[in-house]
Amino acid sequence: MLKKTLLIVALVLIALMGYSLFATSSFGAIIMVVIFAFIAFVIYNEFVTREASQEEQERYWEIVQSMTDVGISRKTAINNLNELVRKGYSLPKILEEVDKSIAATQQKSKREFFRRSPR
């Protein structure tokens, strides 16, 4: 949230600076728009498409391991985790979703066990 706020503040300040420098002519306004778009693109790439830190990567592998421990395939666990990250979920929300997935898998395993057990 803080990063998004800083991004918005930076873009507004850049826009105001560009407006004060180039708004006296139509050509200056076009240059201002191009510069503003380029800076917005650079800032977007910096904040949105950054790589996960070493600590985050280790945490994500722990999550994948916990999912594989209950019988979810490694490929499915990684795909599910990637989907949650792509949706922009925070780490606590990801942990909540993973817990739901693990609980559903364990419940399914219990049902299959009791269905197969002799009576």
C-alpha cells in the first residue's frame, strides 16, 4: 500500500513539474506527455514486476512443501501459488488460501480412506 501511495505521489509531482516546464506550447505538452509516460512505465516496472526477495522465495518454497506433504502434487502446488501471486494476494492472504486448499485435500483424503476401508 505504501509503495502504491509513493508511486502516485511521484507521478503527480512529475506531472506538475512537467506541466510547469512545458505547458506554454502545444509541442511542449506533447513532450511532457511522452516523458510522463516513460517515467510512469519505469516506475511501474520497478514496483510491480520486481523479483521476490530471498526470504519471500524461501517462504514460498515452504508453502509448496506444506502442500506437497498433504498429497498435492508439486506442479499443482506451484501453479496454485503462482496464480495467487499473479492475482496480487499478500502473503497472509496466500497462507489463508493455502490452508483452505490443504484442509480440502485432507478432508478428501479422509473420505477416500473411509470409503475404501473394509467394514
